[in-house]
Amino acid sequence: MEKDYLSSDVLMDVEFTTQAETKIHYHENFELLYVLNGELSLTVEGEEYQLKQKDLIIVNYNRKHRYIGSDDLFLARFVISYSKVKELLTKDMILFWCNSTLEKNESYDEMRKIIDQILNQQVVTNQKNQIYRMSLYYQLLHVISKNFLLTSENVRYQSEKKNDSRMEEIFQFIRTNYQKSITLQELANHFFLSTAYLSKYIKKKCNVSFTDLVNSVRLTHSMTDLLYTDASIMKIAMDNGFASVAAYNKVFKEAYDMTPSLFRKNAVTTEKKEQHTQDEEELREKLNSYLNENQITDEQGEESHDRNISFILDHQKAYKQTSYYSKLINAGTAIDLTKSDFQEQIIYLKNKLGAEYIRFWDIYDPNLYLDIHATKENLNFSKLDTAIDFLVKNQLKPYIELGFKPIRLLKNTQDALVEIPRNEDFDSPEEMQRFFRELLRHFIKRYGSEEVQKWYFEYWKKEDIAFLDLRYNYSPQTEEVHRNYFSNFDRIAGTMRKILPDIKIGGGGFPVQHYGNKGFRDLLSLWQEYDEKPNFLTITCYPYQLEKESDNYYEKKSTDIFFIKHNLEVVKEALAQSAFPETPIHVSEYSLTLSNRNPVNDHCAKGSYLIQNMISTIGGAELFGHWLGTDIYADLQDSQGFLFGGCGLLTKTGVAKPAFYALEFLHSLYEDIYYKEKHCIVTGNTRGSFRLACHNYRKLNFNYYLTDESKIQLENLSNFFEDNESLSLNIDINGVENGSYIIKSRVVNRAHGSVQEEWSRFDLKELSMNEQDYLHRISTPRLLNTKVKVENNRLQFSIHLKPHEIRYLHVTME
């Protein structure tokens, strides 16, 4: 029998079970399930989830659910007090989206560490550990609320078929009035509904009658009084809204097969005996076995601010860099590529970052005069040629978006600065094929087939979001929408491959965070039914998570600092599970934020964030395209300032931001990787030289994730980080040649190389040309040179990093 009752002063409690199956039920509190062994099939409000060992999930209060476990199931079940959480968070609507089967997030590992510490305390009988155990409960709630709390502001879509808000209001009314004598008529009057309708509604939603629903709430609350007070059975019955002791006895016996008096007597007797039944002994043995296999220390989870990086140099064990973070630049629209300021900055990005591919979109802009409905003779490619001519003349390769991608700039996740939909479409499949046939023939005629087959052509899939009237609107996509995309891809790819078999065409800009593992696997499985497969898959990665709770959809900022890595893992797992052909992956868009009005984009934290994510994703994808190349793309009426929180690597006047230097440092590394860890990557060559990139990223805090991104002010930015700690990296490379080595460093931190810090010192919104030139000159990394003498074939030195600092080091023998 599941426990769902807690003393009023208790935050949570844990119990263990090997019970393989439960009936459909619900309860007043949150339930955290953690699979210690075996597998669990959990159904919540009709949604089914498959949990394996170390998977965890939170079932929200008053959600109908049941589970079926494997024969070797061993489950830890945490009951978390709804009333206590409500009191601590001071919120009326509290929902958690915590489901490790649907997403990857470092926060789940953080939870597992705390849970394992809690489980470890379960085998310790010393009463002195009670305080520590309680502190762990609060730590666990902190991690849950920090990373998985959903609020009414997160709602993005609410199904018309199921309005959970009304059911939630009904539960709230019952919780508030359960101690009184409440009737269906009273409840119906409160909601201005008929009793007949309300009775059917409750029966449909909860599978119980109104009376049974009220009694279940009363029963749960009475259990606390029964076990944790000396009150008489009569007083407990009266205090919890039962009409009489007889009524209380009847309801209690139906639920627990015994009277309240006998239940209390058995509980007290069991407690006094302090003996364990055979089942309890078996559970304890299973718990000990789990803890022996998952040993923890008191220091687990704590991170030192002094890290040692030590390895033996072995050229044979070095592996090649196969991921490129600056070869692909997201430029803007085709029209943008014809503008001189855009062109100047793209050339700069090519020269400094080694950019090779320039991604652009909106080839259907009316200003290009390219009419998709025109006959072959009347298709006008001249304006588009101007954009592509610029790229080809400068030895840059086009990365062309073929879909009707909207022009979109976001202020925050709910509000757009610009939303220009491209709702045009071809009148028929034949017209579509004719257009792309003539487009490719024109490219080959103008630039040659050898040149064109080096390009990338991407066909974008229509998204499930739009910004109608500049406000976020989410609409779940149907299988029909997916099939329409695959049919169009068949036509486009088939047509173009007949003309140029070696053409590189892919798609479809999938926002992985909107699909999850199962959704993306199903999508790829559906694509298997069609003839034409992509030469490459494109995905977009932004730290936001779309979640479904019942029939409501929520989108919130993700606290996962390794979201790109985890999205790539989801894609690779889906590829393997769907038996999809092995296909190169391009992260065509990624960034720390979607907002083009967030000052974090201009901060040193963006640079350290990028290096951290790039180190973690090496080998995960072929190309990575940072969103965006330049702030010019996001320059509008409200961006009069020199900096305005745009996503670009360069300011609108071409000054490099810390994010730019992060990519430049990564571009400067050698191809052979000798060692990498969370904060540092070491590369080298066979001539005894090394190049390193390192960072000291400090996490954004809870305050950041609860604040509208467009309302973050530069002067308050320091309040949005968890800490301001420095970091020391102690490097020890064994096996190098003895002698004198020179270490040349390039340093970017708040004191050096930060255009945001330099600009803030001016305290001016408008700058003169001389002041702008000054910012160009001063916003560069600091250069440092040091010498190290190597004896006993060990190269040893330390790197001291300030908060958010990034550093590039080139080590050569003198």
C-alpha cells in the first residue's frame, strides 16, 4: 500500500517497494519515483513512460497514474508535501516537469547525487543524522524547484479538449473546505455550473464520484492526525469533515481494510517492536546492494576551485578534431548579403575565424524579384546572383535555405521584435519541381557544377510555433504536416539530384527540444518511408524546453548548461533506434539565448559559455553555426545604443565581442587533441608545441531563469550569476622534451577584451567616431608571455582564471 500521508511539519519522506503493479490512483502530494533496479512502465493521465535503472520522474499531485514494473523492480518512492512546497514557494499553482526519460539535463545527475546521499542515510540509524537527512530533503527540493518548476507564465499551449485549470480549481476548493460539510450543489454554485454537468465532469476526469473525491482528501488529511497526534477518533473525524465516527470508519475501512483504531494500534505496535518483517529485511538488503554498487562520498558533488590537469604525452593516442565551430556563419537574408556593411563583416569573419560556409535564407523576398510562379523564361535570378557572386568571389561557399523560413527576431521567448512570415507556396508539385530544376540549372550555368556541388542546400521544415501579432503561439504538429514535409523533400531532392547527383541537400532545421527522444525517433522512422534521404541533418539548439503536462504545453528556459551536447545525444540515439542511415549532423543554429535584447550576449559569460559547450560537443556534429554572425541583422528602431544585447559575434560597427574571441581561440587550436576536460582542452603537434583553450564559466542563477530576458539591465548583470569565483588550472604534461618553453597567452575577461565593459565606462548612449575607433582598438585580448623550464620531461605551469575568463595559450620550445 502506497504511503501518501505526511505529518504537517514534514517536507518529504521516502519508502521502498518491489510491488510490480498498482491500480489507477491519485493523491494529494507530489510523488518522485526513482528506479534503483529493473524497469517501470508508468502511465500518467494517459501518457506512458518507460523508466529504466536510475531514471526518475515526478508525478504531480492529483494526476491519475499507475505503473507496472518488471519482476526485478526495486523502486524508491518519495512523497513530497504539496502544502509544504506551496508554503515554501509562496505559489498557488505548482507543477514540476521532471522526467529523465524525455530529456537529458545535468540537473538530473545533480538530483541523483542528492538522492543517493538520502538513500545512504536510510541505512544509518543514528538519530544525530536526522538533521543531515532533513537538509538533504531541502537540497533536493531546491534542485527540483530551480530546474523543473513550471508556472502559469510557462504555458504555451492548452488543449481545448482538456482544461485542467478547472479541475485544479475544484481540487483547490475541496482542499480549502474539506473540514466543512460541502455538497455538490455548493461546488456547482461556486463555479456557476449545474450539478448534473459537474458530477459527470468529475467522474470523467477522476474516475470517482464527487463524494468519493471529497472523502479521499479528508482521508489523506485524517491520516496525519491519526499517526502523529493523540486526538480521539471522534475528534479526528469531526476535524476532517466527516459527518460522524461511523462515516469515518466506513470510508477508512473501504480504503485500508481495517478501522482507524486498529490501524493506529498496529502502527504504534510496529514502532514499539522496532522489528523488521521479512519484506523489510529484503528491501534493506536490496538497498545495501544498490549503495554498494553506487558508492558515494561526503564530498561528492562539491567542486574544487583548483583543478589538476595531468596526462602522459602520447602522440599515438591523440585523436583528430572532427567538429568545426567557426566554418559556418549565420549571416542573414539573401538581401543582407548585398549590403556593404554585411559584406565587410563577413570578410572579417572569414579572415579571423576561418569561415568557409555562409548560411543565408529568404530567397523568396519580394525585393529579389524571384517569382516562384513565373514561367521558365520569366524567372529573374539577377538579385540572388548579386548575393552569391559576393561569396564565390571571396572563396566562400553558400549554405542556402530553400524553405519558406520566416524573418524572425525575438525580444524574449514570448515576444518578437520582428515576425515576417513567408506564406507563399507553390501551386502544385509540378510547379515546385520546375522552380528548383531551373534554380539549380542556373547555378550550374553561372558557377559550374564543380563549384555548386561544394555548397549546402537546406530545406527547412515548418515549425510548430509562430509569433502572431508578435506574440508566441504554439500549435502541435500532426503526422500530416510531417508527411507533407517529407513529400516535398522527395520532390526537391529528387529533382536536384537528377541534375547534379553529388549535390548536398539536407534538412530540416529541427528544434530538438520540441521533439525529445521519442518524438525525434518517430519523426525519423516516418522519414524512412520516403525515397529521398538527406545528405545531412540540420538541428537547432537553444536552451529552452517544451514540456507537456497533461494536455498543457509549457516552454521554459532550461538550466542545462550542456544543452547542445544533450540535444546531440538525443539525435544520435534517435538515429540508431530508428535505423536511419548514418547521416552527418549540422547544428545550423545555436546560442545561449534566442533573445536579441539580452545583455548576456555581450558579456564575457557568453564567451566562456561557448567554449564550455564546444569542449563538451567535440565529435558530436560536423558543423556548428552560431546564431548570429553580426548584430547588424538585429539592428532596429529600439537599438540606438552601441550595444543592445544582440546575438551577433560582432557589434553592428564590427567590434569583436567575447563570443567572437571564444570561436577564434577554438579555431586556433591544433587538430590533434591530447586531453580535454570541463574547463580546458589541450591540442598539439609532433614538433612539441601545444595550444590550449580554457574557460571559467560561472553559472547563471535562479534569478536569471525567472527574469524576462529583455528586461535584464547591464548595470544589474552581476546579480544573475551563482558566484564570482576564480579558478586555477594546474597543468602537468609528462613526456615532453627537456628545455626552455615559451607560453604565449591571449586573455579575455572583464578587464581585457570586453567591449561591454569598455563601453559601460563611457556612460554614453551615442559615441563619436573617435570613441568608436577607440573601442575597436581597446576591445582586444591581453597578451602575456612567460617562460617555463622543463626538467625530468615534465611541463608544469598554472593558469589562474578570473570569473567568466577565456584564455588561449600557445606553448613552444624556445
